[in-house]
Amino acid sequence: MRHLMSPLDFTTSELDKLFDLANDIEHNPAKYAHACDGKIMATCFYEPSTRTRLSFESAMTRLGGSVIGFSDANSSSAAKGESVSDTIRVISCYADICAMRHFKEGAPMVASEKAEIPVINAGDGGHQHPTQTLTDLLTIRSLKGRLNNFTIGLCGDLKFGRTVHSLINALVRYDNIKFIFISPEELKVPDYITEMLKEKNIPYEEVIRLENVMPELDMLYMTRVQKERFFNEEDYMRLKDFYILDPAKMELAKDDMLVLHPLPRVNEISVEVDNDPRAAYFKQARYGVYVRMALILTLLELA
């Protein structure tokens, strides 16, 4: 039995197989419409989510399976004090696979150690968000045709953004990637990441102004400043609109640059950018369903 706690749980060759499967699902949906007949997925979400929870539920439903679960800790027995370990033991009696999001870092890992079914980490605190990273990688590979030889700018909340941390850790396994980190001083990427890049001799820059680096980028990964990760309202209000991607900034970019965003968007990408053919964030949401379908099939050993 296998779980997914981190994007690094799969080798790059295993990821290639997973992405090949996701692309086959994209182009031949009828072939997989009954692949999970009789199977049940539990979605255990202790923290609010729209895209991640609904994309898991959509993925399982499109495979012919069923979904049970909860969307808030207060609507589960966690509100009565039940531990994650006990919850997953019970869920293992009801479902064949579980997707868990938790506000505490490491909670899905604890669940995986007690589970009798595959557990997928659907986001744990500011730590990991592996299925978003798989979505990002599939989007890049599908739209660019490769996962190497490019410069990627990551912009916004690089301190608390689990999507950013997961993506960086996944991309360092591919050749000739350059990172440009674009953030205010208060939201800089953590030291452990820059130290890791130095150790691996992977080039990176840290800048404050997005305009200065737009012409260099093959991809721009925008993130929102996350109110829920801040300890005080004043800091959040000061930083929340630090970056706004608008048509004027897009004029500075390459004709084939991709704009990615894990969503939800607040103000950091102007709605006027949505019509730009380089805006890929809604396509990215669609790829999230395909990659989760492929992951469910892989962990249930049905593909």
C-alpha cells in the first residue's frame, strides 16, 4: 500500500508515467468512466477548501466511484476531540482511499501511519501541498512540452506558501531550471530553500520588483498573500496588494510565457489578464482533476 505525502514520494520516472496516464484520461475520458466502480473515497478536510476538495470529488466521480467525507473540522468528530489517528482508523472501515487536508503540519503523515487504506496529503498547514504540485507539473509539461530548461518566477507569498515550497522541491530534480523569487522582504522564501539551492548549485535570484524580471521568465507563478497565515491584520493589510499582475506588466513578458496560479485569486492578477492566451490558471484547475484521477488509479493499483 502506498500513500502520497510529498511530491518527492514519486521518482521522476514514476511522475512521467502518472502524467502520461493523466494526459490519456484527458483525451479518452470514456475509457476511464467506470475504472473505480464500487470504490469509495473519503475527503477529510479539517480546513476550508474549494478547488482541492471539489477536484478530488470530481476526479473520483468521473472515475465511477463514490465520495464521503466532511469539509470542516467542526462537522467531524474532531470537534469532540477525536484524534487524527482514530479518525483514519474509522475511515479505513468505510472507504478505499482518503484525501486529507489539515491545518497542522504532519497530520496526514500521522494518518498514513495508522491507515489501512492509501492516504493523500491534500495540504498540511504551510508545509506541503503535493497534489497541487502534481497539477503544476502536469500543466507545465502539457503546455510547454517539457519539465526542464526554463526560468520560473515565483511571486508573492514565498514565506508561507506551501504550493511554492512543494513546487520548488519538485522542480530541483529536473535539469537547467533557474528560479527567480519575487517578494517583499517580509515574505521571502525560507532560508532552508535557498540553502538547498546553493548546495545543489541551482541558480536563483531574489528580487522585489516584478517588472525588472518579467522579460526573463518562461513561467510566472503568482500566489496570493494568505490572510490565514498572518498573526496580525496590520501586516496582512500592508502586504496583500504588494503585487498586482496587469496588462501593462504582461506587455514586458515573452510571447509564450505562462502565467500559473494555484488559486484562489484575490487581487494579485487583474481580471483583464484572464483573456491573455498566456494566462493558464484556469487550464491548471482542469489539469488538477486529470492528475488526481491518475493518482487515485495509481494508488488503488487500478492502472
